Amino acid sequence: MQEKYHRKPNEVVEYSDFLKEFVGSSILDGEESEEISDHDSEHSDDEDFHIKKAKSDAVMIADNVEDIQQKFQKKVLPLLQRHILQVKGENTTIRSFVAVSLAKVIRKLPVKEFTMYLQKLINLIVIKGLRVKDLNTRDKARKALVKVIEEVSPKFMTLILKEMQNNLTRGF
């Protein structure tokens, strides 16, 4: 299971590296730290117990990460997606703080899902915000787009520009 997970906007970490950092590389690799002498044999049982406990904790953490990601996708993301648009009469505007919150949540997902949800978010901002004739709505959508780009890192700029190019075919 070598999936990549996002930590910071510019840092992608392998899941195995995360576990090694969290638990300790010698425990996951099965290495012994020192030789145990005869008089330390009573402590070796405790050390073996702690090593086995750390390994089981690492497996449990992996299961918990997947559970948390599934809950994000099934509960938190739909809730945020429902509240990203603010409808007042005929005007529909993008709530930039909800767009940034959504970007922060999707950044915690594996890369494949992250890219999919980022495309949906950018598409929503472009279609519901930038394609509207109202200048105020377009300004809010531009600000939301800039904040999302800052949150997810500029290396996804090509994806964002492609979405804009595909959806903004007419000028206002």
C-alpha cells in the first residue's frame, strides 16, 4: 500500500515513510536496536512486547487513516459542497471560506481522489462564479480561486488553467 498523502501544501509523503516516522524505522523493519545481555533478559520480554505493540499500532493506524478518509468523503465533503454556493434571489455567489475549507479537506485524501475533487471544485468555481455576468460575483469567484490555489499549492496550476480554458469559451 504505497499511496501518497498530503501533509502540507508542498509536501507529499509516502505512507510507509509516515509510518516509519510515527512508529520508528527500526520497529517496522524488524531490526533489533542492541544486543541483550543475560542480566537484561527480564527486560527483553518487555521490549518484545513493546515492539509487537508498536507494530500492531501501526497496522491499526493504517486502518484508521482509511476509515477517516472514507468518512471525509461520505460525510464532510457533501456537507461542504452543499454550502459552497450562496443563493440570494437570482444572484448565486461562491463562499470563499467554504471553498478553502473544502480544499483543506480534500488535501488530506489520496492523490487520485484529491485530483478528482480538486477538478470538481475548480469546475464549480469557474462555472458558477466566473461565467456569470455580475461583476461582484466574478470578483468573489476570482478571490475564492486564488485562495484555493494558495491552499493546494501552485503545482496544480496547469489543472486549474485547463479547467478554466475548457469552461470559459465566451467572454463577457
